[in-house]
Amino acid sequence: MSSSILVEAKGVTKVYTTGKVEAHALRGVDIEFRVGDFAAIVGPSGSGKTTFLNLVGALDVATDGELRVLGNDISRMTKRQRADLRLNSIGFVFQAYNLVPVLTAQENVEFVLELQGAGEQRSNRAKEVLAQLGLDAYSSRRPNELSGGQQQRVAVARAVAANPKLVLADEPTANLDGENSDILLKMMRDLNEAQGITFIFSTHDPRVVTYARRVVTLVDGRIDNDVTKNSATSSAE
Amino acid sequence: MRISVSTKYAFHSLRRHARKTILSVIGIGLGCGLCLFMIGLVKGESRMMLKAAAESGNGHLRIVPAEWVQIRQNDLRLDNWRSILQELRSNEQIKRAAPHARKEGLLAFGTRTIGVEVIGVDPTVEQAMNRLVRDLAEGYYLMEGTRGTVVVGREIAQRLNVELDDELLITVADSSGEMSSAMLRIVGIAETGSEELDASICHITISDMVELTALNGAAELTAVVKEPRKLGRTAKALSAALPGDCAVLTWKEIMPELASGVKVDETWTRLTVGIVMIVVLLGIASAQLTAVLERRREFAVLSALGMRKARLIKIMLMEGLVLGVIGGTVGLVIGIPPTYLLATRGIDFSRFYGGSGISVSNILIDSVFQGDFGWWLFPLAFILSLTATILSSLYPAWYASRTDPAVALRVEH
Ligand SMILES: Nc1ncnc2c1ncn2[C@@H]1O[C@H](COP(=O)(O)OP(=O)(O)O)[C@@H](O)[C@H]1O
Ligand SMILES: [Mg+2]
């Protein structure tokens, strides 16, 4: 069913030009992601994982090839249209947490809802999502008063608060210890299963890969392997 | 109403960069305070000059024969001056009005002579209008109904070597060009402290003037208004109400050199205020820009989350707005005390002039200089401060809005 296709890439390439040096980050990627996917993108450092997520997240445009995200041809969109697509349909979780340091956990989540134009209910919605991620007690803390694991959970809350179709996470556990990585991945899986939010995340960590239902391997800007597991769960406990 | 997260974000960002914010606020406050003080100074100066000019017998307004505007001849007279004077005095904007008749003449005592501009006055109102002859050093002022009397300045008395009750011979050319003379008894000697002025005062009654010159009536009517700020409107209204053979001039037209002097000072002050505010503006702009560079990743994240450029610019300008309100308040705190002191106590310049009066083009100026202080300080403080902070936030805001959202995913190792 083609309507369930969220992301569709055909021959996507990305070349970064810094001065006279060209870096071929992606060399022709063909792939599809469907609604409900919980996919890990793995591969050595420099293989193009971040670049790929940047393109899918409409943060950047491909040098060549066709990329459709939620039915939109990314290369044909204006900056502002891409901003609106990100705001309304895509959630982001970053490796370095990247919460707004001067705002509390609650305000960080509310901020996105406010940008979306949510009215009075945004405060309740933020509370609800924070509670879902086990952060009820921390909602009035600033990022520097939270542990790394807690900050990253706030980041997930921020990413899903506005009910996006797609959440992208670039090495979300890279700065976390094993225990916190497990907690985070479980929560992401729960959100995926309970609410049908599609997750695509990149990772280095073999523990994290075990949570994925689909594992896409990138090597040198090309897809080397794309495996979908049959069993629903296989956690590394 | 609930405070939006954007607003909180702006406030908290200012608080997080507390040192930058405090330094910026002090900068704006000092600049603003200095500007308020300077503006108080020049406003006070204009007011003082105008007051001094008006009270030195020149008035704010002068009604002259229409022809006078072109030929500026002292022989011209207002035929219907009494009815115009009536009209003036019934106008509620006019505080006082007095007639004058001027004529160049020669004063002589024994072998000594001195050329002066003799002014015929109405003794009943002149002293109230003219601070030069308000308190005489010797004798008393002219009196209604007394004939053949004169009040002269101290310098004239000294040059002619005369005293009270001495009789001066005055000679003028009358209306037909014939020499006409009279003997005048000195009843009062005026002393303003300014040699220049004391060498020019020579008052006689209008009736003596008429007799001496055979020119009838007054040459001009001088008026002091209640509200100098509404001068333009009052002049216009009068000029519409008065007959066509007379013209209404304001002090700017009567004393153009004084008006341009005040204008020059005002222009200088404006220029200085402008320069001070530009320096402040650049200072804040550079602080804001530094803060923006530090917050690059933050802006990239917000942009990645879908914040539009316009929104980010709005938030940055809001930071400028908050900075401006605080800066303006600090500007008032810094600027009010000296401006208030200058306005209430003033600076006494008599020391520098060895106790003598200060005069500029036949105007006696108060020796105590007083600045202006009023409600204008409050809006002005915020206008200056907000203009500076909002303008200085524009470039950093625009710069911030251009942050590439892809920076958010990139990790600096
Ligand atoms: N902004 C950029 N400018 C230049 N080269 C870049 C940029 N971003 C990534 N690259 C290059 O593209 C390649 C892929 O990088 P990246 O997508 O970050 O890989 P990964 O996330 O898998 O480590 C690398 O060779 C990297 O040096
Ligand atoms: Mg990467």
C-alpha cells in the first residue's frame, strides 16, 4: 500500500563542498520507510547517517535524486515550507539533547506546541507527555538540573508532544550509559507501539540496535544492508 | 492572560547572560541619562533666552506697521495703536502689552554728547514689562502726566558726567526732517550690570516723544504671552484678528540673531545626543551579536524544530525591548538627579563674570543658569533607549534567523 509510505528516497546523493574539497556523504540511496517503522540506521562513523537524517528531516536538501517525505518533494520546497513541515509533522531528538537551556522541561515541551499555535491546552498536553516519559517530578527543572538520561527523555517528550508522524533521532544514546539507553529505547518503542509514531534513529551502539525492528546499514554513503526482523521484540536484558 | 513561552524565553535569555545584560543596561542608562541632562540643559537655555528676551523690553510678539517689515524705519507709526492695544489686552493669551515709539537722537550735557536710540514708553506698564528698568539704581521711573523727564542707563550718565536732576539736551530730527530739541530732567538711572545695556537705555514718555518728533502715536506694540509654547498659534490668531495695515512679528523675526543662536545650540545638542546614542547602539549591537554567536546551536535547534525566521526575529527584538525598558528606567535614575538639580538650583555664572550682568544683543540674561525639568523626561528616556536597543537588535536578530538548522544535528567533537 503506497499510502503507508512515509519516506521514499530514490538515488539520493549529497555532496558537501568545502572550498575545493568535495565530500560525497551519500552516493545514491534508494529506500522506503513505512508508517509504524522502528528503524535503526547503523554504520561506521562518516558513513552518512547524520546526512541522511538531515535530508529526511527537511533540514537540508539533496544534491541529486528524489526524496519524498510525507508526500512532499523536499527539493521543491522553500525554506519556510520545510520549516512548517518540520514543525507540524516531524519530531527531532539530537545526540547532544539540545534542550533550550533557559527554559524548564515543561516550557521546552510547551515551546514546540506554542510554535504550532496550540492554545490553552498546551500546558496540559506538555504535562501529559512528560508524565508518559516518567518525568512528572522534573517538569519545573532546567536542563542543567537534570541528568543526561532525563534530558534526553525531555527531548523525546518535546519531539512527540505535537503528535508528529515521524520522529528522527541522531545517535540519541551516544551520550548515555547502558541503563539510560535502555530506558530511552523502551520508551521510544512504547510510543511507537501505542501511538504508531514512526521512529528512525541512527546509532553505533549494538545494544540499541537490538531494539530496532528494522536495521539499515550504511557504508560509505550507500545502503549496504536492510534487514527487517520478524519477531516483535528482542531486547538486550 | 498567560505569558507565552517565547516571552519567557526572551526574559530568561537576558537573565542567563546576566553580565552582558547588566553591562548593556548600564551603557544604555549612562548614555540615556547623559542625553536627558543635555536636553534639559538646552531646553533650559532656550527657555531662559526667550524669557530674558521677552522681559528685556522686546516681548514675545511685536505689532508693527505693515511697511516696517520691509523698510524697518523707526519713523513709521501705528495710527490706530490704541484700539490694537485694546485688542491685545483683551486676548486671553496675552499677559501684558505695551506701546513703544523709537527715535535716534543725540543727548548732550555741556560739551559732551552721546548718540542713543530714545524709546518713548507708557510709564504705567513699561516697568512691569521690562526688567532693565524694573529696579533703578538711583531715582525713580517715569510717571504718567509728568513732562520733560528721562531715565538713562548708568553708562550714559557716566559718559555725559551727569547725575540725577541734571538737565540733558535731547536733539532729534522731527517728521519733516527739521532738528528738534528739548530739555529733559534725569529722574532715574538704570543699572543692569551689563555695560552694553547701560549704554543704551534712554526712556522718555510717549507724550514727550510725540511732542519732540511731531510723529503721532506708537511705532510698535510689544506683547508678552502667557504660554510661549503656543506662540506660533497666538501670533497667527492675532494676525487674523488685527487690521491689515499692521503686521505681527514673533521674537524670532524681531531678534533673528538670538533665534539662530538658540537654534545652533539645539542643533549641537541633537547632534551630540545622536552621537552618544549611536555609540550606545553599537555597544549593545556588539554585545547582542556576541550572545547570538554563543547561542548558535540553540537557534539551530529552534529552527530545526520548525521555528520560523520571523518568530526568531520577534523573540530577539523582544529581548531588545526588555533591555530598552530597563535601560530607559536606569537612564531616568541616572539622568533625573543632575537634571533636577540643574533645574532647581541652577549654576550661578555671576562669579565668572565678576558679578556683572550678562547681556547678549541688548538682552539681559539671568546670571543663574537653569535647566529644564519636566514630564518630557519620561517618554524621552524610553524613546531614546528603545530606539537604541531595538535598532541594535535588528542585525543580530537577522543574523540569528539565518542559522542553518542542520547545525543542530552536527556534533562538535
Ligand atoms: N557540513 C559538512 N560539510 C562537509 N562535509 C560534511 C559535512 N557533514 C558531513 N560531512 C562529511 O560527509 C560524510 C558523512 O558524514 P555524516 O553524515 O556526518 O556521517 P555519520 O553521521 O555517519 O558519521 C563525512 O565524510 C563527513 O566528513
Ligand atoms: Mg553522525
